[in-house]
Amino acid sequence: MARFTLPRDVYHGQGALEALKTFEGKKAIICVGGSSMKKFGFLDKAAAYLKEAGMEVDFIEGIEPDPSVETVMKGAQKMLEFQPDWIIAMGGGSPIDAAKAMWIKYEYPETTFEDMCKVFGLPKLRTKAHFCAVSSTSGTATEVTAFSIITDYNKGIKYPIADFEITPDVAIVDPELAKTMPKKLVAHTGMDAMTHAVEAYVSTANCDYTDPLAIHAIEMIMKDLVPSYNEDMSARERMHNAQCLAGMAFSNALLGIVHSMAHKTGAAFADYGAHIIHGAANAMYLPKVIAFNAKDETAKKRYGVIVDYMGIADKSASDDEKVKALIAYLRKMNDDLNIPHCIKNYGADSFPTENGFVPEEVFLERLPSIAANALLDACTGSNPRQPSQEEMEKLFKCCYYDTEVDF
Ligand SMILES: NC(=O)c1ccc[n+]([C@@H]2O[C@H](COP(=O)([O-])OP(=O)(O)OC[C@H]3O[C@@H](n4cnc5c(N)ncnc54)[C@H](O)[C@@H]3O)[C@@H](O)[C@H]2O)c1
Ligand SMILES: [Zn+2]
């Protein structure tokens, strides 16, 4: 038996934020990140709509990018004091993911972070509150997914919490919020969405329900991401939908080792002054992982189908040629979006540079444990080809030096 779960309602299109006016309840807590939602007036708007619906409103502000376990525990404490029956999480993946984890702790105050990380092991939520997610970036699709990514900074590792219990009740996908994204954010979150769709399509858990969502998302992203990056606002609007479709696919079909590798490198070199931003990590690793996975016949055929839909190679070409065309296309997208091809050239500002912020000797020293952690990541199980420790280390080296994957 398989399960396909999505939010009960997805409000989308211009002005979708107004749906908050129709919510029923007594108290709502709005969770946001640093300042963008406040600065651009969306926080005030959301609060006004909820008040119009007759609710008392409180706020959890300042949730940091790549939220920590401590932020989650602090926020849950605030929820326990306020006792909301609606949690409204607004912003990028970071505040929404943090709010999802706060929700678990609010419903079950004795739960530890280790308990939360048991894959598909959460108790029933919604005994205290329902959850609405309003996305302001076009990438993570956490507004429709069963995932939350929290970082344990003591270990420098991102942990996915995975359970359909944390699939939001309501998603609001209003393109108005995505208009204010700076270009770099458009690039990174957009390639995150592309990776979601591609990984979902070749995942071992793919099915007839998830395939059309993944394929349509890929077709939209290939058309709309670069124009959206170049400030075409109608493309930006379509990207907001495309990333959400990709999310619907991967929330049910799961992901693969591009994400395992991104999760385990994101904060691994934070002591050298930067993070490898999630979407940029995916963008760099995806072409390498495609080459690795294509040694699996089923995966290779599926990449071929993706290429047929994208129309970037002759239909009569061999699957090997189609895989090559897909890799070349994705690398060109990275060039168009000013994303480097490898960790060695990844600057502290995320742009391509001769000498990236991760020193070679530090990378090599940490490689065995990073690779071991990536193998243990929750996304590894559904990857079409299971790497050994040695293969994972080799794959990471290809991602560091931008060398060809021939194993
Ligand atoms: N839950 C999932 O299914 C899932 C999937 C993929 C990634 N993630 C996680 O999501 C996080 C990344 O989320 P993200 O990429 O959405 O970025 P983010 O939430 O970390 O935000 C990045 C920055 O962009 C700003 N910002 C957000 N929206 C803006 C807007 N509309 N205009 C201007 N500035 C804006 C924020 O203030 C912040 O400074 C990572 O921790 C990643 O691991 C989660
Ligand atoms: Zn992702």
C-alpha cells in the first residue's frame, strides 16, 4: 500500500493571502524569519486578515535561515504560553520548517529532537492547532510537504523530520510574496525545485500520482526559472506554482542522494565562514548524481523520459546521449544563474570564484565522516542506486573538483 498526502486546501494566485480571512479559530500565531515579511508589509496584512476573522494574533519573529534546534524549542515554549489553535508560518523554507517542528513540540511538550527525527514516527498532531504555510520563496515547497529540515549546529548536520503528520492543513501560494525575492534567492530556490522534481521522478518511490506533477514541474522550471531570475514577473509567478507542484511530487515520492549530500555539507564548513546554501548545493551536485544514477538501467530510462518531455535531444537518441544532454542542460542553467559547478569554486558569497571558501585539505579531512552521514540521511533510501561509502566519497570528490563521474 502507498499513501499520497497533500494539504486539504491550496490557495493559489494573486491575492491568495486573503484566504486567511476565512479561517475559523480563536488564536493564531504567525511565525516569520528575519525581516523580509515585515519589511514588505505581508506580516501586517496577514495579521489584519486573521483579526478580521476574529482571531487574537501573536508572533514568533526572527527565525534564522537554516533554523536550529534551540530556535525550535524556544518557539514551542512561546506557543505553549499563547495556546494558538492556528499556526501560520510565513516565509521561506526556514521559518516554515522551524514552525512545523515547534508545532510537534507544542502538541507533545515531552518530545525530544531525537524523537522528532524518527522517520514517519510522529504521534497524531492537530489536537491543539492546525497549520497553514504561506511560502515566500519558490523552491522548498515546504508549504505542501511532509518534511522539515532542522540544523543541529553542535554536529554541523541538517536533520530532516519526515512524516505526513506535518503536511500543512492549508498552503497559500501567493505570487505577490515571491516578487520581492532578490535574484540570488530566485536562482538557489529555483534549482532546489528543479532538483526536487528530478529526484522525485527517478526515486524508487515514484508512482502514477507523483510522475505527472514532477514532469510538469520540470517543464515549467526549464522554461521559467532563468526568465524569473532576469526579473520577468509573469515567469516568477509561474515558478511559484511550479515549485509547489515539484513539492507535491517529492513529498510523496521522496528524494535522493543529491539532497542527502546537500544536507550533510550545508553547515559542515560553517567554521570557515559560510554555509553552502541548500539550493546551490543541489544545483552543483545534481549533474554529478545523475551521471552516477544513470548506471542503473531504470533510472537511465527515466532520465531519458525527462529529456523527451524537455525536448532537448532527438527522441531517437540513445538513453546515454539523453543523459548527457540533461547534464549539459542543467550545467548551462547553473551558468545562467551564476551558480558555480563545484565546491572548490564556491565563494563565501555563493558566487563562482577561483578559490572557494572550503579549503581542499579541510574538505578531504572531513570527507569520510560527511560521506558516512550522507549515506545515513533519510533521503538516501529512495535513491535509485545505493552508493557504498567508497562511492559516496568519490562522488563528493567529483562535486568538489568538478571532475567526471565514471563509476
Ligand atoms: N521542508 C522541506 O521540504 C524542505 C525542502 C527543501 C529545503 N528545505 C530547507 O529550507 C531552507 C531554505 O529555505 P529557502 O531557500 O526558502 O530560504 P530561507 O527561508 O532560508 O530564506 C533565505 C533568505 O531569504 C529571505 N526571504 C525569504 N523570502 C523573501 C522574499 N519574498 N523577498 C525577499 N527576501 C526573502 C529570508 O529573509 C532569508 O534571509 C533550508 O534550511 C533547507 O534545508 C526544506
Ligand atoms: Zn531541497
